[in-house]
Amino acid sequence: MGDDRGHGVELDDRITISTPEGVELQLQLAGLASRSIAGTVDLIIQLLAILALAYVTGALTGAGNLNAVVFVIGTFVILLFYPILFELLARGRTPGKRLGHLRVVRDSGAPVDLQASAIRNLIRLVDGLALLYLPTVILILATRRNQRPGDLAAGTLVIRENPPSKAGRASTATPGNGAALAEAAHGWDVSAITPEELATVRRFLERRESLDRAARYQLALRLASGLRAKVAGAPARTDPERFLETLAAVKASRR
């Protein structure tokens, strides 16, 4: 596995990961500076939420014991579940990470799951504010993949994505329109596509949102180029993702 170290404070490095589809992808790791900015944004949002909770429970005005307990529990929930919920529901992106075009993924390149997100964020409660982020800073600078303690324990990476361009957004097929795609491609002969090849296409379509834009396009292009010759009737020039989406839709419609 390749690993090209960068230089300077940001230390955004590129690594090569072999995907389940059998394609090697280059991913850009987020460095200390970009992660710090994203973390600061998320921390400010969490502190504002805690301040609102303090106002609601009366913690700022010396409320009773029950309200104090509610405030303590609520604070813990905000600190722990804020990142977990966003990482799961927004495909690895908290508001701070979205602002900085960062994303949490598994070290295999797959989307982050509940177990990995829970582990990395539970450990954040210890190596974060409790220890003034010193373990986080030291390990991001010292580890080969810019991983903090929670990343090492959970098997996760934080990668940098290129902001999507208008052209990139326009060329990406809209998900969930399988019937329309299959209807438009009624002349395609997909009988030569094997179940294993179809499974590879579906894996890509399921996990593409977790890839950075350049890696996503590269993988779609590799898959489409390898399968296009086996699909009679498909146009020679089709957006790679559109081709793969249509291929999967046609196969599903002809079962």
C-alpha cells in the first residue's frame, strides 16, 4: 500500500487503498489544520446546544437537583451523540467536516458504521477536552495515516474531499430512478453481465457517497470501462455512473 507523506503544518497525505471492487484508489488524508478547524466548528455548535440546554433546565440559575441531573445527562448526550448521529446520517460528515470538505470513513475506504463511530467518539471524550486534545494532536502528527487515538481504536480515517463542481453535480445520475433508467435502456442486452460483476457494481453504487469526488469518478470509470463491452446496445459515450446505474436497473428489471 502506497503512502506519500506531505510536508508543512497541514500534512494532507495521499494513501492508496484497494477497494472491494478490486480497484486501487488514492485518498487524501485530512491533516491537523483542517481537522482542527472542523473540530472547532463542531465544538462551538455543541457548546451552543449545551448553553440552550442550561437555559431550558435552569442550570444557569441554580435549579434543583433533578434539573441538574437532566443537564449533566443532556450534556453527555450532546457531546457523544452529536458526532455519531451526523457521521451515520450524513455519511461521515458532521457540520464542521462538511464545511471543511472532510469525511470519516473506515480504513478500508468503506462508509463509517455505528460501531466504528461509537468507538471513535467515546474515546474522543477522553482524548479531547478532558486532556486538552494533546493526545489527538500528537498522534495526528505522528501516525502514518494522521489518526488520533479514536481513529486507531475504531479503524477509521478522516479524508479530504474536493468540493463538487457544478459540472460534477450535473453529470451524476439521480439515485432512486431505477424504473425510468431501465425503461430508457430497453434496448440494452445485459445478459453477459455475471452475478459477481453485478454485485461489484451494486457495492460501488451503495458506497460511492463515501468516496471523494476524484476517487469516485476514477472507480466509476474503471468499472464502466471494463463492463461496457459486455453490454450490447449501450451508447459508447455515457457518464460512467449513469452507465452503472442503468446497468443495475436493467438487470433488476429483467429478473
